[in-house]
Amino acid sequence: MMDWLAAVLLAAAISEGQTTMNATAVQRIDTLSGASFVAVQSAIELLRPRRPDIAHSSFEVRRRGAVTLVILAEPTLQGRQSRFGVAVEQKTELSPDDIRSATAGGQEAQVVDRLTGEGALAIQAATVEFAKRYPADLANYNIEVLREGDVLKVLFDDRDLQPGTKGSGARLGFAVELDANDRSVRRWQFVR
């Protein structure tokens, strides 16, 4: 499904006269549900007083029953990781014991999605552009972040589309190209 969106972006580049193929390989950075990204955003907001280094962090979205947990892992100067967590629906920070329990190898809290700091910042920048153009609930989308050289591509696709479906679903798709260095918007387009 998302590969189809990447093909649409390539077709758009070719139609704009960019007919030479860039030798830079496309790298998939992150793929996650919009609902998981909304949970990560909530966790970042709750953890803001800790001033997390989002760019160098990684996130796990976990489910424990009806509760969504977001665990942020941030590198320390000693080469270790500090971990912080949030129970999203309760809007509470997790204790170190809660984090250990949630991330233990048992069945207690299943991993739903993972997200890199680079992906989180790219999606944040792209959602601003998306919101300007289309008032969409991100929970209704799947999101993919791709890197091609100095370009990040963020793709929003209707979560209800079945793989291999041609044409549009109930919701418009959206794609944003960002400069990988400063995450400024290079271009955007709706995708059907």
C-alpha cells in the first residue's frame, strides 16, 4: 500500500521533468498507525517538563488491556539509556517499576508500534502541513516515513484500505516531502 504512494511521488517527480533516477536508495525509517503517533504526541507533551531529546530518542507504543503505554528511550552521556513512560489515557507518567513491568519479556504489555526520533520529528512537521490542507483525524491513517538522501517523505494513507487496492479509499491520502536537515516542507500533495 505505502509502496504505491512512494510510486506516486516518483511519478510526480518524473512529470515535473526530473527524469533521471537518483542513485540514492530509499530507506524506510518508520511505519506505524496514526493512532500510535497520536499516543506518542500525547506522551511527548506529558514528558515535556523532562525536556526529552526527541531527535535521539526512540519510542515504543504498547497495549496493556485497554491502556496505551508509550515508552521513550533516550541516550545518556554514559552511553546508557534513560527510559520514561506514560499511560496515555490516564495522562500519567509511569514509575520505573511500571516501565520495567511493561517492557519485561512477558505478555503483559504487547508492542504495537515503534518509532524513531527522526521519524517522530518528521511526522510532527508533516502533520502541520496536513492540518493546514485537510482537517483529518490522524488515528484514521497509517503513516510511513522514508528517507532518500537529504529528503524525508512522510506518507499518510487511509488505514482501512486493503493492500493492493487501486484508487482512493474513504479518506484522502497525503504526502509531504521535507528537507532532512531542518524538516522544512519542500512540497506536498494529496494522493488518491
